[in-house]
Amino acid sequence: MYSPKIIVVGGVNVDTTFEVRVLPAEGQSVSATGSYTSIGGKGLNQALAARRAGVPVAIIGATGDDDGGQMIRNFLAAEDINTEFLLQIDGASTGRAFIVLDQNARNLIVGQSGARILPEAPLIQDITNAWEGWRGVDFVAANGETTSSFVREIFDTARNKEILTAWNPSPMPTDPAPLLRRTDILVLNQTEASELLGVDRSPETLASELRAISPREVVLTLGEEGCMLVNDEIVHVPARAVQARDPTAAGDTFLGYFLSSRSRGCTFREAAEIASTAASLCVQEKGAAATIPRRESVLETLTAPL
Ligand code: RIB
């Protein structure tokens, strides 16, 4: 297995999507117009986006010993992602996500963790041992689809090695503060920012409040409105206007392309523009991992006029 430049910790899932005309309201029953199964999970999607951007990536996570787990392993092997630390938990089911997608490209996601809970002590030690032989790790990223205490340990390990940590609090843990303290780059959407700050405000207000509590860089993603970049200043980067069909995995695509672009030496803003372009391609297709674009398509779109 090769030496990764980006390590991603997080969920690997089998997704089941139900297509509906309009998202159900609380207490309402609706009929699906169609359904399909695909490979996803925030960890898998983020790792895949970074890999499809052309950077060596390792994923840390777990599957069960079921058919879903095998399907995921075959997929990751074909994408040439380092799976040395993708555990297989005997007797457990692979994580699942149930997605409801409406005709206006709005979705709801409910996840079931299954095998995603990671054992800490032995795994951290094994990773630390392997890490001694890895050269040039630039970022360790994690999302909310895994064990917070494990992420704390691996972020501490990374920071002791002066490696930057990136955190996507999706879903938001019950106590985000310990992870926030260990985060160098925070990437989150408007709903997550409101959850984190305990207020539901405009993107501009959220961005300035995030700046006050912030790690060194924050990216507040805003869907079709683009994103706000927060460090010494706050900058809005607009998104390309596209016909969105499914937002699933768009945030993951953003994160993977953002980190891979930083790893290649792009500035904060350049990386966000590339990541935003990649996400704009992702939302035009239905599904999760399979809709994450490859570098060639992203580069081609970047050179096309806005
Ligand atoms: O971010 C999208 C992902 O969230 C889906 O692939 C699904 O697995 C859920 O975890």
C-alpha cells in the first residue's frame, strides 16, 4: 500500500435512495417514485474525491463482513485508495444511509452506523506505527460519521507531527468543543454552522461568528450560493450556475477537492474555486460516490467560461 498525502477518517456506507416528488413533512406519508442503491458514506466520498483529484489517499473506517462491505472494498481497490486501515468487523453490518430525494434536488439523510464505530487503542497504535513509514502526509480529515474519541486521538497524533487537521462536523456530535479545539480547517454547511453556534443567522453573520471561535481557516459551504472563506478576512466565492439533480456527496466532493488542491500548493481561494467546480459537477448526477467527478472533468469545466 502506498504512502498517503491525505488521510480521511469517516463512514463508509451502502446508500438507499428513495425518489419522491416533494419531501415529506412531519407526520406525512408519501410514496416513492423510484429507488436505488449506491456506495457512499462521508468518509468514503471525501477520500474518493481527493483520490479522483489525483492525490494519494488512505481511508480509516470499518465495514461489516457482509455483501455491502465486500462491494465497498472492491470499489475502493478499483479506485486505488489505501485501505490498510479499513477494518472488517466480523458479525457487524456495514453502515447504511437512507436518503430521500425530491424533484427539486432537496434531500434528507438518515444514517445507521453499523460497523462504523472504531475501536481506539489498538487501531491508533497500529496507525501510528504505519505512519512512521509514510512520507509527506499533508492533512488528516474527519467527519461526524465516526467515533469522536477516535478522531480526537488521531487529530492529536497528526498535530504532534505538525500535520494539519480538517474537520467536517456532519453529523454534528453532541459535544463538538473538544474536536473544534483540535481543528485547523473547519468545513461545514449553513445548517451545521447554525447547530455549532446555536443560532440560525445569515451566512455573513455565521461567517463572522465562526471567525471569532475559529481554527485558522473555515469554509462555510452554501450550496448554489457558493461558499464563504473565513480567515483573516471573509470572502464570498460564488458557485457555477448548474441544473442540480441531487446534492448528495456535494459537500464531500468539495472537501476532498479542497484538501487535494491545498496539498498541491493552491491558495485558500484557488482551492475553494476548484472544490466548488467539482461540487457543481457532482450535483448534476444522481447518486453518491459514483457522481464524484474525476480531475480531467473538473479541469475542463474550470477553463470553461462561468
Ligand atoms: O454526504 C453524503 C453521504 O452522507 C451519503 O453518501 C450517505 O452515505 C451519508 O452518509
